[in-house]
Amino acid sequence: MLNNTVWSILCLLSLSAARVGHAKDQSVVKVMSKEGHDVILPCSISTRENIVQKVFDWKKDDQKEVFLYDAGIHYNNGRTGQDQQFIGRVSHYPGQLEFGNASIIIRSTTVIDSGNYSCVFPRIQPHAQIFKIQLLIGGTFKDRSNIIPGAAQEPYVTILNATEHKVLMKCEVRGAFPQPKVQWQDSDGKVLPAEEPQVSYRDHHYSVTLITTVTRTTTNQFYCVVTQDNIKHRTAADIYVPFWDTKCNHSAGTFIGVWVSGVATVGGPLAVLLVIKHIRKRQKKRSDQQTNLENGAAVPLT
């Protein structure tokens, strides 16, 4: 049981976020915590009236059922419908209901819990009261593509145009939420100048396209790095310009070829040798890069 001082602070936080009226008039309280810790999401009705016989409903991202209380019946004592993500992890404070306090605690948080939460009193007169809380759970950057819904998949990289001295490259990220940060980097991890990102939003997901032009440098390996800070997710894809290889400079005048994700457009036996050589090289780099991502280290890894 929290002491009165802590509850007073929670009430003040909640009241600062709530207004009687429509949701569009409300501000948002931000709550931050570390992965693995318990976190309290504050919610107190402005009148401080007894809510033991009232209804309040907690939801995440306006979709997932977090905790529903209805005159003593809730998800921890028989009510069904709670989202699988929160089963057995969320509870309220029965002793605080008589003071209008509907705060909840989420135990053993993970980055998946990050998001926008709402606490709604639908039957309070004259208008429903709605509280908005944004929860940010900090963790270690990892590739969570197959773990968290909305985590960006490996981006799609292509070469749009190329000469012996200049290359125009495009990186595409599709169907990600929250909106990812996309950067082009060289093999040393230096961020490259790029055009303004092209961002679209559809069905609650973002797609981002980023184009950059690079002139001939000492490197011929480039990376498109995608980061989603809120869920501590990072993924990347690399692209290779074979005719910039210093070991192949003697052949640069004989062909203008590009190799993207293992596809070569060059001619003759030289192409076969280059493909075999660089497939082996890229397989090793991809393996090192994946290990790097899973360990939360900087990308790229050379």
C-alpha cells in the first residue's frame, strides 16, 4: 500500500491530465520506466468521489483491454476479455477506490508495454472523464522484427542510378509502428547526407523512403539503418557497389555493374569470380551484423 504522500502526487499527475469533456481537449501524462520494473499508471477522478460502484476501463492504443473494473467485478476475479499481453500482470488498488483513485500497476514491464494508455470513466455525469498516459519502457536495442508487432522488418535497398564515380541509392521501410528513424551510413558508421524522408501513414503504420547520393570514396559498402527508439528496435540492410572495389579498379572501365543483396549485373567469368568472392564476404558480414544488432551494439559492424 502506498503512503498518502505518494498517492497525493499520483492524484495531482492524474488531475493535470484530465478534463471534463472530449478527449481532444486533453493533455497527456508521460510515464517512463526501465524494462523489468513495475510501473504505476495514475488515474484519479477529478471529483475524488467514491468509485467502488462505478466503472472505469483501461485500454492500450485504444484497442487492447488492459484492465476493466465494473462495480467490483474485474479481470482478476472472473471477468473475461483481457488482452493476453496483460493477463496476470495488472492490478488496481481496492483501498483507494473510495477516494476516486483508479490507478493501476503493471508488473515486470517490457518494451512491448510501451504505448498510449487511456483510463475512461464512461458513466460519470455530466460527461465521461478520460485520462491519457504515454508509457515509455527503456531497454537494450535489439532486432525485434519477429517479436514486436509493428517492429520494422529489414529494409529494402536498391541502386537507382550509378556511374563510376557516383551512386544514387534508395532505402524503403514498410509497415512500421511507431514511426522509425531511417539513416544511410557508410562502413565506418558515419551518417550520410540524404534527401528529406518520404513518409506515408496507412492503417496505423508508417512507410518511409530515404534516398541518398554518394560519390566515390574509400568504401563501397553502405548500410540503411532503421531505429525505433520507443521499442528499442534496430535493423539494417547493406548494399555493395562492386565497381568501387579497390581490388577491382583495373576492371572498372570494362563494366558498370551493381550488386544488391547478392544480385550481380556484370559480364563474363569476372562476374562469376566477383559473385563467389563477395557472397562469402557478405555472408560473414551479415552474420557479424546480426550478432551486433542482437547485442545492442552500433551498426554497421565491419
